[in-house]
Amino acid sequence: MKTKNIMIVGVGGQGTLLASRILGNLLLNEGYDVKVSEVHGMSQRGGSVVTYVRSGDDVSAPIIDKGQADVILAFELLEAKRALPYLAPGGKIIVNTQQIDPMPVIMGSTGYPDGILETLGAADVTALDALSLAREAGSAKAVNVVLLGVLAKTGDIAREKWEETLLATVPAKFTELNRRAFDLGYHYTD
């Protein structure tokens, strides 16, 4: 199998690292060679967080170079724009339309960029308000699982395998919340 490259981008506190752990566990359970690499910026302060998840028959390196990401799973609009150079030709972007102001915007030295979705428009983009769906599931913190539900529809791994891995990875007390969040993402249509 050709190596598949998935780049997960977001802001510290959005659950990107848990999403990468769930995805990595799923792919390992399916028998793939998997490499996961986490790049944290100022994640504790709401800064950018990037995770690379590479899988295939034989994956030699954990890093995704520019132009190599088959999928970008973006938890926030500006982070999707920042990751765009990494998208491979024919690649797909799944993006949460939530906007989280970076420090320069908070400090008033610049504004949040307009027209980000239009910037992404040349790519195959699924844009959704994952935050609203997460709240509908029961918690704003479930954005990551909503987005994983959307991602699950794009591949060839059975939904049941996704759910098994999800529920084996998250604490048992959050089982129903995560099941609802995954279901909302999986059934999302744009």
C-alpha cells in the first residue's frame, strides 16, 4: 500500500493530539506501519499544534513535507490556511469553520484574515461547524471526535473499527458523548 499522509492541525486545547492518537491506534490495529509525529508550538497558550500521521506497508519517516498531505484535518480556519502548502495534488481538506484568534489578533496588531474558505477553494474541501455539532453531542470539547467522524467516511476502514478504537482510547465516562460526536460527524453532509 502506498503511504497515506494525514496532517492534523489546530490550536492548543482543541484535542488534536487525542485525535492523532485515536487515528494512529486505528491504523496500527488495521495492521499498517504507522509513524506519528507531533509538533507543538505554544500549544499551552493557544498556539498552533501540528501532527503528522503516516501509514502504509513500510513508513520510513514521520514527517510530511510540503505537497505530500493526502488529507488535512483542520480544527480551525486559519490553521487550515497555514497548512495548505502541505496538501498534495488531489488531496482533501476537512475543516472546522471555527475561528480562534491568534495572539497578534488578540493584541490588536492585526485582524483575523477574511476569505479563508475561498483561499482553500481550489482544493477538495469539506467545511463544517464542528463546534456546533460537538455542543449538540454534549460538549464543545468533542470537536476532535466530530472531525474524526467526517474523516472516517473518506477512507476504507469500517465504521465499527473506528468506533472500537475511539471507545478503547477515550475514558469510559465519556463513551456516550464520543459516540454521539462521532455519529454526528460521520453523518454530516455538506
